[in-house]
Amino acid sequence: MPQIVVQDITKTYTVGADVIPAVQNVSLAVEEGDFLSIVGHSGSGKTTLLSLIGGISSPTSGRILFEGKDLFALGSDELSEYRCSRVGFMFQFASLLPMLTVKENLLLPTCFRPGGGETGPGQREKKAEDLLRMVGLTEKINAYPSQLSGGQQRRVAIARAFMNGPALILADEPTGDLDEETEMDMMNFFRTMNKAEKITFIMVTHNTDIAKQTQRRLRMHRGLLQEQ
Amino acid sequence: MPDRFTLSSIAVHNLRRRPLRTGVLVAALTLMVAALVFALSFVTRVNESIRLTSERLGADLLVVPTGSRGAAEDILVENRATSFYMNKSILDRIKKVEGIDKVSYQTYLVTLTGLCCSVPSSMVVAFNQETDFIVTPWLKNKLGRKLKKGEAVVGSESAYNISLGLVEMEAKLFGNVFTMVGVLDKTGSGLDTAVFISDDNMQDILRNSDTKIKQDEISVIFAKLKKGVDAYTVMSEIENTMIEVDVVMRKDIGKSLLSSLGDISKIFYLTMVLSTSLSLFLVWAIFTAVANERTREIGIMRALGAKERHVVNLFLVEVLVLGAAGSIAGIAAGTSLSLLMAKSFSILKNLPVELGAFSRVLIGAAGLMFGTGICVLGALFPLQRLKKLEPLLVIKQE
């Protein structure tokens, strides 16, 4: 059984009298451990589709099943638990909380786990430190986001997505602010996590070179999805 | 290194982000709670003084000369030295009224100043030891015998004023030397500031002083009713048949004081309503601004797995920390103000009852609940809106 099944999903936005279709009748099946990319122009609906799969936006019609469960039949708390423990988000924009340090930003998602995320004395911190080391930011552990460059902030957000041990990573232009070398490092990091932890990756990107490094490539155009 | 980062840590970080705004909100709450604590302390102290005086008086009715009802309350509730007199013959007429069980009387002599040093105005109360049921129970308890001619006992507050300890001392009262033989326990009534003598001494006082009181005059008659007799019926009977007296029922003691305090109470209540409304508006306005400011952050948290209750808890911690800080400062300010005013506000200065620790704790608890309650209430509406937002929509608002 596929890990994710998107069934005839449609999402429209209403702006005044206009109804704008962002995603139109999209269907998709993703197996556990898949690494797929979605490319397309701005406004083609890539981010909206990612948000629907991540349960941070609700569809106008259609269903999304994750491990056989219909996401939008879940209650608000269950949907939050899904986002907290099964999904790791990498947003397209700066998403760190400005009043928290790098380490605190990493610890943030663990606060939403049942029991406040405590698995053992110092375990959360150790994991945060390990992930920061993997993205090459150990020395910035106590810095605030305003003290980091755009690329460094992006890497912190990447590390944060893995904090709760997700089964699925939804990455929206995750390497957008990174230089070529760091971009390659991050892609290697993603591949390692994909292989070692069997984490499913769905990555939205403009960059066709990045997309070519993924196992399965999809293209979105005017809300419609096509396999490449 | 201990693992301490929790949602409460985020709330504390948030409070530090805008120290001026946090300070303004805490200051507003402080003022509101201080006003509440001061008003409650004032009202509680007045009511407690009246209740205790009425309870400890031991008489069901007080009979005073016509027009002296307020003056009698001045003495009993507010410790004010004052005098009023009526003919002693009324005592016999009161005894004959149906329903009356026992009567006694007291004569008030004003004013005692400069007893041994500089002391405030006070009262000398002459009472009849054969019939008395007001002072005697306290006297028996303390002295264990009746007062002899030339002896006096002082109320607990007078003893404090004249620095009377255990050592017997002599003092000249109305041209006669009296030996102070004891100090009465605190009764919680205005009589705590008086000096008590037996009315056997009245002849000597009239002879040796220039007091204007006549020999057959007394100030007040205390009456106890027979069991089951309605006080109102007896009061009406007395007032209808004796135009020269007014009657105060035990339960009505303090009514004239309360009525004179009516306007002050209204000002207190109005101040409370205004400061509460202002604080509520301020909390609402600030938390609406906070909610707007943090919409995107909350959206990110929701996307990272925060439940609605996490958002609520985050705000509640902030609100409760603010409310508690403002309330505690307000309780301290209000209590200090009430203590300060108790020394300089003439109404409070004369009240016999000080607020006890228990009453102060209760008033403090009321202040704390009120201060934090206003904060929670003010933050409720912005919070309701915030927790229901769809994460993607608010994240995209940039």
C-alpha cells in the first residue's frame, strides 16, 4: 500500500467574485522512502499541493490518505499530531521564530509532542546538536536568527524539520538561498536521511538540476500534475 | 546540561520582546488591583467594625436622647469622644415597657486630655456596677472583682495611648484622683478608647469639676429583651410613648456611619468600574495587537504540529504572568495605601477594628483573581480568532 495517496484533489481560492483553481483534480501515489520532486512555474500550485499533503491547508474536494488514513477526516488535534510526529516541513520562506535561539528553534517542534517531547534527560538537546552538526552550524547554536545569513537560516529550518523523526519531509524550495556547494551538501544530507531512515521526500523546486537528482520527477502546470 | 525549553519559555521570551508594552500593561493592572484592594480593605474594615461592635455590645436596644443616635454610634463604632445626656427617670419608664428583661445605663464624660502626658481626646464612662452587663463581663475576666470608689480601668487602646503597663498608676480625672487598676481586653468596639469608673464617683466628679452634667443625668440606656420578643415592636413602643428618646436596635448600629460613607463608597465603585473597564480595554487592545503581530508565528507553530491548546496555553502563560505580576504589585500598593490611609483618614483612624491577616489574605486573593481574570478575559477574544486560523493562509501573509 502506498504511504501517501492523493485522490482527485482540488483546491480553489476565492478572491472577490473570482474563483482561482490552485490545484485541479490531482491524483498521486507515493511509496514509503520515495524521493520525488515537483517542478513548475511560480503560481502553478506546487506549494499548495505540498500544503495539502502536509495538512496545513484543506482541499475544496478530494481526499489525501496517509498510511491509509484520510487526513481531512481527522479532528483538529489528530491532524496536528500528524503534522507534529509524521511530517517535517521546510518552508519556502524564513520560518524561524525571531525571539528564539537556533537551538530553541530546533527544540520548538518537540514541545508539541505528547508529554512536551521529553524522551530522556538531554536527549532533545543532543538531537538538536547532532542535526546542527549535520547542516554545518554547530557554532551558531546560541545565535538568534537575526544574526544568521539567509542561507544559514535555511539550514536551521532544514535541521528543524528532522527533529521529531518524521516519516515524510515536505520541502518547498529547500535550497533556494544556498550557494552551490552548500546546496550539494544539503542534497547529500537529504539522500542520506532518505536512505538511512527511509524518510519519504517530496521536494518542490525550480531548479531542474536538483530535480534530476531525485528518483521521481513530477511537473505542475496551472494546477495540473504530470509525471515526467 | 538540563533540558528546560518548554512552551512557557516561549511565553517568557515573548514578554521580553516588548518591555515597554509589558510594563504599561503591568502598571495598568497594578493601579486597578490597588484600587480594588484599597476599596475592599476600607469597606471590610468599616463593616467588620460595625459587626463586631454590634455583636459584642450585649444589649438588644440602645436608648439615647432624641437626636443623639449618630453621636452614640460615633462613640461605639468610631471611637469619637462626644457627650449627650437625658434624665435618669427615663430608666424606670424603660424598665416598665413590655418585653424588656434587663436595663443598665452609662454616663459619658468628655473629654479627657493630658492624663499624664500628651494623649488624644478620650472618654470617661461611668457605669452602674449593680445593673451593668456591658463592661462587667470584661471586668470580671480581667480584674476578678468590682471596681472600688476611686478606681478606674482603661480600655486597651487608652492603655496604649497613656503607656499604662502592669504597674498601677494614679491620674487626676475631673478633679478627682483615680487609681488605674487594670486594662480591659480589646473588645473591638469604640469603648476600647475609654476609661471606666463606677458611677459611685459621680457625686465627687460633679463637686470637684466644672463639668456641666447634672446629677440626675445619664447618657445611654442599654436594654436586653426577653427571649422571643421582637426588638422592632419594643423599639416602636418606646419611641411612640417617649418623645425625648431615640432607640437604636443592635442590628441598626452603624447604619448612620454607612449612610455617611455612601458617597465615598459610590466613588470607590465608580473608580473600580472605570479602572476595570480601562484595564479590560487595554488588555484587549494589546493582545489584539499581539495576536496580529504573531499570526505568522502561530501559523508556523501550527504547521510544526502545535495544537489549538498549545496556542491557548502559550497565550495563557503570558496573560497569567502579566496578570500575576500586576496583581501582586497592586496588592502591595493597595495594602500599603490602606495602611497609610488608616493613619491619616479620619474615618479609618477612628474605627476600632484593624483588618486581620486572614481578611488581608482574602482581599489579596480577591485582587489576584480579579487582576488575572481581567487579563484572561481581555485576551480571550483575540485568542479565539488566532487559534482557528488555517496555518497556510497565515504563513503566506507576509
